[in-house]
Amino acid sequence: MNHNTPLSPRPLRHLFAVRRRVLTTAQLRARGVTAAGASEQCRPGGPWQQFLPGVFLLHAGPPTTEERLHAVLLFAARTPATAPATAIPVQPGAEEPHAPQPYTDALITGLAALTLYGFTSAPSLLSLDRIDVLVPRLRRLRSQGCARIVRTAALPAPSYVTGVPVAPVPRALADAVAELTDADAVRRLLTEAVRGGHCDPAAVVRELTQARLLSRPHVVGAVDSLLAEGRTVAEERLYRMVREHGLPEPVWNVDLRLPGGPHLGGLDAYWPDQAVALELDTRAPRQDEDALGSEYARKREHLERLGITVVHVTPKKLRDAIQQQATVVRTALMAANDREPAAYVVVLPR
């Protein structure tokens, strides 16, 4: 591999090989290399180079993408030395006496994380001047070189991509969007997150809200597109659930009214013979969530007083547990025979 080779999925043993070429001052000291010795190796024309403060590349050429990621994590993480304190020779190709310890208190985030997740709308790692790394807020670190420090009150549980600890997609998106001013770029990233099944819109909007990014006009426009995209994807999964799990065909996207009376509300699916209604909850966690939640609850209570069973489904449930949701609907349909007949309602196209 040379420095122009893009990052591709590899087994963890490849990352271990990368770690043998990127070491911290503490790790070198554990191998018997003093600070003066490391500086001597990094002299002009020497075999090593100091890539970031306290982080050394054990070769003179440009770093690979894997080495850049590993160096940024070593710079930001609390990582113990990976060898005993006895002096041993340090060679780029030498075998480690022990498996490397995991990184602690540092995750790749932002555009670099999205690239690792496979986002086609994110730039390549080679094209990124800086790599975002997420650390706890109280860590005393400053951005240096290609490492940009991003702080958080509570570090989320990491995902691992090619052995690299990465922030969850919603958090990585928020950190990426915080640095972007191009509305089209923001829209492409958010749309791909939902269309590609990486996460649901509510999780993204929650992170954007916590990051106080929804006051930016180009982000608000992208979020509106995201919510529309999320609803479209959820509706497609709902249609597939009915077809693939043998449920009777409902009437789709209807309004219910009492004869000559008030409007009862819109529904995504309704089975008139069984008086079972299904509603997709695609609310985003915004400031008006309480008001919307109360509206949902009032509609549900009103329908159930009329003898109509309401099944409440979220896009996340349809994505992660579609068979379970089909079972819930089937159970509600089967239970119709054991209930009192529902009130007569008028079903109209929405």
C-alpha cells in the first residue's frame, strides 16, 4: 500500500501492523527509546518523523490513511504503552510482544467517520485536511496538525469500522454538519443516512438539536428534506410489511369522520372490517414535540372510545423489527372478533 491507496475494509491484524509503525512517546519509552533517541531518529533525513505532538511515524515517507487515523487516535486517546518496560529494538516490521491495547476516550467522528461508514457523499480520507476526533469535554487537548478536537459531555459507545473506533452515525453527522456551509452537501449527507439505512431521521434531528444547529437556514432546509425522505422510506417499508407478511390489504392514507360530524384524523392504513387503524409516527424531536405528542394521544383516545384499535408504529420499529410489527398488526386484526362492534365512521381519501 502507498499513501495514494484508499482505505478499504481489512482484518484487525492489518491495524495491528499499522500500530507497529505509529507509536507515542510513552510507547517508545516502554521499548527503551528515550526522548533524545526519538528526536535523533527524526532529524532531517532520518528514518522517523514526528507526525503529531507525542506521536511518531517509524518511517520517513508520507503516512497512509490508516496511519493518519491511528496517529490522530493516539494523540487524543488515553492509550497505555503496548509493550513491557524492558528495552527491545523498535523496527517498523517487528512483531509486538503483546496485542495492542484498545483506545480509550477518543472516537473518530465527522466526515472521516462517515467515510469509514461507507457514505458515498462524504469525501475520501485522503482529501481531508483534518480528521475530527471526539473526546470528553474535560480532556485538556487542543487541535494540532490534522487532528481536530471535538468535545462532548458524554462519550457515546463506539462502533468499530476496520478496527477503528467511530462515533455513532447521528453524532458523526452532527459533527460534520457543524463544519459545513454548503446546503447541498448537508442535504446529501442527511439523505444518505436515512436512505442507506444508517439511522432514522429522529436520531439525526435529536443530535442536530443538541448541537444547536437547527438555527442555521441551510441546515433547516436539509432537515425538512430529511424528514420527507424518512417518511417515504417508512411508507415503503409499511407497504412491504403488508405484502411480505401476508396481511390483508388495508385502505391506505385515509381520513376518518363521524357521519355528519367532526373530523377524527388521518391514518396511514385502515382495515374497515376489523376497525383497526395504523399510524406512522414520524415526528422529529423538536421543540413542539410535547404539543404534537398530546395531539397524537388525543386522536388515539378518541378513536379507541369509538371501538377502533390503533396500532402505533415508528420508522425505527419498521426498520429494525418489521416481522414483530407485522405480528402486532395481525394480532389486532384477529382480536377484532372478540370486541364489540365499532362505531360507524366515514372513510375518505386523504
